[in-house]
Amino acid sequence: MSPQTNLGTPDTQLDLRGTPCPLNFVRTKLQLEKMAPGSLLEVWLDAGEPIEQVPDSLKMAGYPIEGLEESSKGEDEPFFRLQVRRPKTENLPSP
């Protein structure tokens, strides 16, 4: 997945740096389920497995990825800012 720029202003932010897979996906999905339809969530993820797995898992679960950006400003280790939107209609696949 190639990083995109021009991220929107999120309704909620979730810092999951240091959280291993699959917990980061589970926590992201639980947060999205709490949010109002159409809301934008920004998730901070580590490089490596988290940024490789979480976006794909969210897409497979029916959540649209709005943007992805690498962020390293003032940080010791770079991380990724992933923006995902809760769909306005509940047409998500059944578990």
C-alpha cells in the first residue's frame, strides 16, 4: 500500500503504536463500531506487520480506507496514520 497525503480531519484518533497484530485490528474495528455512521477514524500504526495487515483486514471487513500517510515529525520511530471511515449504511459482511 503506497502512502497517500492530504488526510482529512478525523472525528476520533486511536494510537495503537506498540500494539501487536491482531489486537490492533480488533481494537480498530471495536472503535469503528462505537462511532456514528460516516465518522472518520485515524489510527496510528507501527511499520511492518501492522501497516501491512490492518488496512487489508479492514477492507475485507467492509470499511473504506480514506488515506494513509507516513509520519515521522518529531518522533524517534516513524509510524503510519491510517484513516478509515465507518460506512453510512450497514452493508458490512457478516462475521
